[in-house]
Amino acid sequence: MSASESGIYHPSEEEPKITQCTTNTDKVDAEIKKLKEEKKQILQQLRKADGDAERQAELEKRLAQLDAELQAKDNDTYRKQHATHTTQKAE
């Protein structure tokens, strides 16, 4: 029976290393929130652009771009891929 099997602590034995991993999606969430706010503003502008066909077409084009960007970014996969990951040794 070895010393480690007997339950006796020996300083020469390696201590288990504990690390703390953190995933932060704040930047991604802020980016998505900004896109949603922009979409909301464009929808309001679109309602006000009644009668101006050229302005409506421009706003609808931008709205379609925003919808596509939100569809690509507003999901868990995008959040995980673009999150900030930090690893710290716990003492």
C-alpha cells in the first residue's frame, strides 16, 4: 500500500488544479439589442413615410437587411461563437 492510498498527505503529491471558466455574452446581447432598436425605429419611420414611395422602398430594403442580420445573430449558436471566454485559476 502506497502513502497516497493510505490517506496520508504528502506535500510532494500534486494538488488538483481548479480553474474557473466564465462565458460572457454581454457584447453580443448589446449588439442584438441595438439591431432590434434600429428595427423598431425603421418600422416607425416606415409608418410615417406614408405616400413617399421612394422613402418607403429604402426603409423596406433596410428592414429586410436588419431582419436577415437578426435572424443570423439572435440565436444561441451565434452567442456561443461570439461570447468572451475567460479562464482563471482558483486559489
